Amino acid sequence: DVYKRQAQNVLQVNLRELEINDFGQIKQYGHAMAVVPAPLEVFVNNEPMPLARYPNEGYIKIGKVLDPGSVPRNGDYSERGGIFEYTDPRHAKWEGQEDVWLQGTFMYGFADDNILVESIDVKRKQLKLAKPSLYGVASGRDFQHYVAYNILDELDSPGEWYVDKKAGMLYFWPPNDIKESAVMVSILEDPIISLEGASYVTIRDLTVEVARGMGIYIERGANNLIAGCTVRNVGTSGIFMGQGAKQTFPHVTHDDYEGVPVSRRIGNLQGHIYKYTHWDRKAGVNHGITSCDVYNTGSGGIYLSGGSKRKLIPGNNYVENSKVHNYNRRNKFLWSGINIDGCGNRISHCEIFNSEWQAIYVHGNEHLFEYNNIHHVTLNSDDTSPWYIGRDPSDRGNIIRYNYFHHIGNPNRMNMGIYCDDSSTDVLVFGNVFYKMNTKHGVLFTNSGWDLRMKNNIVVEPISHTAVISAHYYTWYSGGGPSMFGENGLLKRRLLENVNIYESPYSDRYPELVSYLNPIIEGKEWEGMRSRRNELSGNLIVGGPENPLHLVGGEHAQCYELNNYRTVNDPGFVDYENENFTLMSNSEVFKKIPGFKAVPFDKMGLYLDQYRKSL
């Protein structure tokens, strides 16, 4: 039946006759691995078409695991692929076929991977992977699943396609009348536009599209402006600011990463910045990205950088009034709608939406996030959040104010709202509106955070606590103390080598951090293992649990709570039913919460200007 439908509907194009001879290669990529250019992709009427896959919707669950494979996260570099029983009989059709790939989450719901199938054993109903996944392979959890793709036999629905690389033939089932369609394939692996060392250049009102790599690349220089542009249908990132990194360590790894900075490529940027948190990526200063639409990208929408984390010099780069969506076609975790690092940069008035993964991922200091509209993200991932920072206490001074977070998360997954992960410090969450947050681990969540302040926010219909403060070094993260804080611990390297909290500018700017590594019990317990000086005050909470604060870790989890007002009734919104959460001037909230400041709900999100003519 499939072959009959293919014969009736599938067209074929000889790419070599069109002088297209480089089809690219599918390579392994994912969590803790390099971002690589996409192979040739097909786009019709400005939308990406799916490479023939199974299933067409949803995922296949991993069956019984016979061998998790080698686990590079634990230093096992023997390169052994995992073996597991498959749960769908459709696998039998693919036995003996070459270049079949699986994309999914094979151990944790935050660790995506894209792995080649080595073999399928129909008699045993087993599948063997050609390479290991970072954490190995497991089954039984809802998110331990995958899709199979690059399979000609699965070209069974409109939009799907497949390339026979030996014959140079493209097989394609058009989603609509081919005569009325614009069909394009991607060829270029380099950035479509590169600004390197240039200053005072304005690129405006352009559509930048269809590449295997990134759309626009910016390195060094000053005062460049990308305005009113549409960047879409690229294989990696839409707009990318600053250098990437070439990994030189020969295996998938985490703590053993080695590499060097490179230009015009993303590579293993995430591995490099995880090891060298102070890395100045040479992004330049005073660059702006304004009123742009970035969508249908493979590896995140926009990467914003600039300034010196080590010297605490601001970059003053910004993304404003930009719409970013559908940005995880290939890479998933860590590749957000907008990533940010460095010091002193800004994301404002942006709309970020439509992702199973994060909206904003943060490294660095003194960034400002304001007036953004973030919705329908983290819809199908685990241990993720719309806004994330973590594992570096020297990342301080970040401000999240006047943003609208709504319709976020998945009640069946471990999702958070503002996620201040391991050892985060000094984040101010002020004047935001949170609605329909399906985040069962809290609107604000921290693992042993310091100086986190959630004040003057409006939280509407949370399914869990407004703030969850955990001292995880004393609960589930057993052994995390010495491994994180000890002589060769991760945090000690970050606080004394990558930067130095005992010397200027850190000791002057952040005196609260000076005691972070002080021992409580020599070699076993440090001050930073406790959650300290956190604050939940002056927030309006509509619905949800009666107690807005949940402490995990007893005396080790500290949070100051004052003047939060919870009600199950409309507290005086202009139009609750239609999601206008502006408070009327006579709202009881201004009496119930001393000093409560009106939240500028009507200013959140996109606005019209000379570059953006419609919302």
C-alpha cells in the first residue's frame, strides 16, 4: 500500500542535473556535542519539509535495554553503542538498510541525541546503536523515546522527502500543487551574511533564508544593527553573535572537553563555555538586533553575546522587538529561542514561542530581560524551563522584570518556571505575570541558590508552589559537596580560576559572594551548599496551593517570606477571562500588599515601529 501511494504521489528530481552534487552528511549531534551544519534540506513555500520518518507524529518508546552502551559522562570512551529491544514491529522493515538514524532522548529528558543505527536484529527484535549516547540508554520513563528517520520506505505522507545520495535523486511528496509551490534546497554551510570586525553597518528589511549553517554571523566590531529582517529555514542558528568552538578531544564528553575558539562555526560552544565560563567570545559591543522574525531554525534562534564576564565590562548588545519561534528542528536542549552570555546585554519586548524546549538560556552577569512575551515552550521535555541559569555562582546581577510567561510546561514532566539551577546567585524576578504555568516544580525553582528575590509579581493559577527552594546538596545530590566545592571541584575552579571572587572587580561588585567557599566542615561542607538570603515577598497569587513557598532541605533551605497575598477570586483585573491582567486602580491588591507597584502588562511583548509593521 505504501509503495502504491508513493508511485501515485512521489516526484523525483535528479539533483546532479541541477549541478547539485554535495548532499551533505547526517552526523551525530545533541547534548554535549558539536553543532554541525545540516545536510541538504527541502523547503516548500517557506516551510521546512520532514525527511522521511517514522512515526509521522509522536515517538517510539525504548524497550528493554540489554546494554546501555558506554557512558562518556562517566569517562568511558570505549565507543560502545547501546542495545535495546524495539517496541514497534515496523523496525523489521528497516533491517539491513544503511544510514538509518534515531533522534530522541535516550536517558534524561533534557539530553537530546541523534545517533546512527548500526544494526537491527529481527529475530531478537533488537536494535544496536553505532555510537554511545552521553548518559547511556535507558527505558521506562515517558521521555525515553525517539523517532527513526532518513528511511525511503517511510516516505508515506505529504511533505516527506528522501535523497538517494548514490544516484543523486531526490524523492519528494509535495504537500500541495507543485506547480504553485516554491521549492528550495539548502546548499551553503557558511553563514549567509558575516560581519567580522565591521562597525556601523545596518542590515535591514532583508529575508535571509535557506542554508545548512547559520543565517547571520557577527564577530567583533561595534554599533552594527540588524533591523526588520526575516531569518528562516537555516540548518543551525538564525543570528549568531560571537565565536564558536572546535572540539579537539576525540570523544563525546562532558568534563574532559578540550577545544579552541573558531569563527563562522558554532561547533561545541556549549562544551567550551562550560569549561571556560569567563570566555570572551569576541562578539563586539553596542550591536542591536531589532524587529526581526527568526524561525524554522535548526539549533536555536538567536545567540546574543558581548562584554567581559571576567572584567565585568558590559557589551551593551541587545535583541529587541523580535519574534522567535520554531527553533529546535535539529538541536534541542541548550539551544533556546535566545541564548545569552557575557556581561551587560539585554533581551526586551521579544515574543518567543512554540518549542518543546527552553525559551531563554543564560550565562553571564548583569543581563536584563524585560517586557518579553514567552509562551508555549517546554512542552515536551524534562528538567527544563522557559528561563534557565545554573552551575556558576559568579553569574550575578541578572534581572527578569515585566515579562509575561504563560501556557508553559507539561504537567507530566519535571518543568520549572524561572529555573535557577545548581548554585545560582543574585537573580531579581520583579513585576512579571505568570499564567497557566504547568510547572509542578514551582514558578521559581532553585537548587541551593543565594540572593534570589521574587517580588511584586502576579502569579495566576499555578499548579504548584510559587517558589520551591531546595538545598539539594543535603538531599538528593549526595556527594555533590566535595565534587562541586572540593580542591578540584567545579565551583572552586569557576570562582577562583575562571574569575576570582576575592579580587577586584568581583570582590568590589559582589561582596556577598566572598564567603561562598568558606568551609563549615572542612572537606565536607561549605557555605555555598546552603540556600541563603532568598526572598519571596509582595507577590499576588491567584489560586494554587495555599502555601506559596515550599522549602526542601530543612534548615539548609532559607527563604524570607513577607506580604504575599493569595486569593481564589478575581483581584481586580481589567479582563480576567480574556487574559488582560492589568490591575484596575481600585484593585484590593494595592491595599493588601504594602507598596505594590502596578505591573505594566500592556507593554509586554512586540510593538510596531519603522521596521515592524504588524504583530
